[in-house]
Amino acid sequence: MQLELFHHAASTCSQKVRLCLAEKGVTDWVSRVVDLAANEHLSPEYLRDINANGVVPALRVDGRLPAVVPAEVPADERGGVR
């Protein structure tokens, strides 16, 4: 399985994903740093190919982007526990 993480060092959410990968012992992921200062996350290519909401982090698994669960949806509506 190939993992590509689109992230930025100063992004708290990106830091959480990197921490989870480290805790799980996942070391063979590809880093794709997104230049937030240059608004790379708002570029037409990023919005079209990576994340239509223009946010980081985004995780590509085996060349495909998994479904994104909106942050505003409560966990119990996604089948999890609050």
C-alpha cells in the first residue's frame, strides 16, 4: 500500500496525522508538503485533484483519495461514538 500525505508543518491537523502514522509504525509514506503561504492549497490543481475544500492534510492511498468526512458531522452520525 502506498500512502501520500499532503500536509504542512505548521498545520495542527497535519501534525496529528503524522503523529498517528508514527504511533502505528507506518514509515513508508510519501511526504507532499503543501505551501500554504503561496496558497498552493487553493490552486485549481489542488482543488481538482487533491481536496475540493482546499484543506490540509489530505491522504492519498494507492493513488486514490479516500472519502472525506466533513468535520462538522458529529461522530455518531458517521457510525462512531461521540
